[in-house]
Amino acid sequence: MELLSYYGLFLAKTVTLVVAIAVLIMLIANVAMRKRGESGQLKLTNLGDRYQAMKENMQLECMKHHQQKLWHKAQKKKSKLEAKEEKKRARLNDVTAGKPVLYVIDFKGSMDAGEVASLREEISAVLAVAGEHDEVLVRLESPGGVVHGYGLAASQLQRLREKGIRLTVAVDKVAASGGYMMACVADEIVAAPFSIIGSIGVVAQIPNFNRLLKRNDIDIELHTAGQYKRTLTLLGENTDEGREKFREDLNETHLLFKQFVHQMRPALDIDQVATGEHWYGTQAREKGLIDAISTSDDVIIGHLERFEVIAVHFSRRKKMLDRFTHSASANIEQLLLRLWQRGSRPLN
């Protein structure tokens, strides 16, 4: 019994020490984040250098030992010449001799389009430095979501178009509904052959528990000011008038969606493609929803000779609880997307 009491005391001290250390670490991390700024951090990655390093590693692996020595010698000589040219340009203050830049932005959209907060920072950063010959590539992946969120995301991309900066959107997997609303802003849309494109439509559903509540003698009172302040509700008794108004709102939103797509891509037969259907990339190309069949990798590689290729990523700092909830919601959305894809198209 005495042994158990000693063990319990030791365990309590250990737990207290661990909790105290964890709290101290969290406080230090919080102070460090405040010093660095609350909003987040902009990160730039030279994709051209990364690709070149990969290419050189592959070349070296295919060479014999004596060939590797000669290659390293040639590379050192080349690097010295390039460094000499850079110094010469710097002395002459020549800032126009460099290549134009292809800025690469990744947008992987969720249902609420919360990623637009980072997108606006990335677009603003590009606009602050982009020259007339620079371009932007957005690697887009999204099944769509709330209208106002994706409307704002599309408006962010329009900022590039209004400034005359050429915009290419590459779809490797899916750009449907709100995702396509964003994509159609681009000067050129490229998509992988089996990517999912389109779904120019609007959908809304709401469960109603009114009959269940009535069976259990539970009353619901809903008071509104304005005839259509509420149309359909979760708990109240829905009316035919409310349903009709709800459908009118959906049709109006769909009309605005169609008008926006037609404005961005006037050559598109909007009535033929705005049925809510989606198509694979090759089918979308035939219907004019996209301009070319390709992957984002090929687009980037095709620009490496003429452009500096820089990835732009703004990461927002999140609290621990936000990270947990975001991870949980992202997992749910991925599950819903997989179910939607399985139900919509046959599997291979």
C-alpha cells in the first residue's frame, strides 16, 4: 500500500512537470509567432533551379566516372562565366537583361474557399513586382463550394487580367463548379486528359426536422421581418411559396454564373455546357471549356528556357485548434469528393 502511494506521488509529479514544460513551450512559440507577425509568411521557391538540379543528377547517374569528372570541370567553368556576367550587369545597373518570370501559384480549394485568404496575398505580392512580360500560372484543384467564396477567388484572379498579366490555369485533377468559375478567368486553360471540368450549375439542399418535432410535441416559432427573410428552414414547416422562392434564388444564381462564364469565354456555347454536367479533359476540350490538353508539369517545363519559374506561396499561421479543425474538415471534404466522383462516373 505504501508502495502504491509513493508511485502515485511520483506519477503526479511527472505529469505536473510534463504539463508545465508543454505550457512553457506553447508560450515561447506564441511569443515567437507574435514577433514574426500574425498574418503569415510569403515563401518563394525557384522551380527552375529545382528542375535543373534534378536533371543534372539524372545525367550524372548515367555517366561513367571519368565523364563525371569532365562534366564537373565544365560546370565550374560555366558557373564562373555566369558569375562574371552577373557582376558585369550589376556594375552597369542593368536590370532588364534577366529573363521574364513565370509565377506559379497553387490553389487547392475547399468547400468554403477559405484558401482565398492566402490567394489574395499571393496575387498582391505578384502584382507588386510583375513586369509587362511576366506571366502567372495557377495550378488549380477544386470541386467547387460556396458561391460568395469562389466568386471572391475568381475576382482575385481577375486582378491579374485587369493589369494585363497573362494568366494560365492548369487543372491536373478537378476544376468543377466554383473551381471552373475561377479557371474561366484565365487567358488559357490547360487540363489533364482525365481531369474533371465544368459542372456549371448551382445546387443547394437542406434537411427538415419539422415532422419529427411534431411527433414529439415540440413547437418551433420563427419570427421574421420581410416576406422572404427565410424561405426554407431546418426546423419550421416549409411552404410551397418558400420552396418556389428558394428555386427562384437558385435559378438567379445560375444565371449570374452563366453570364460570368460567357463574359470570360465569349466563344463558348454557354447553353450547351451550363447544364450542371461535368466532363473529362478531352471532352471539355471538344466543347471549348478548355484550350489545351496538358499537365501543369509540362507547362512549367515548357517555360524553363525563356522564364525564371518562381513558386509563390503564402502560408497563414494557425492556432493549434484551427489546425486540428482544418485537418478534420479537409478529411471530410476529401471523402465527399471521392464519393461524388464514384457516383458520377464509372471507375476504371
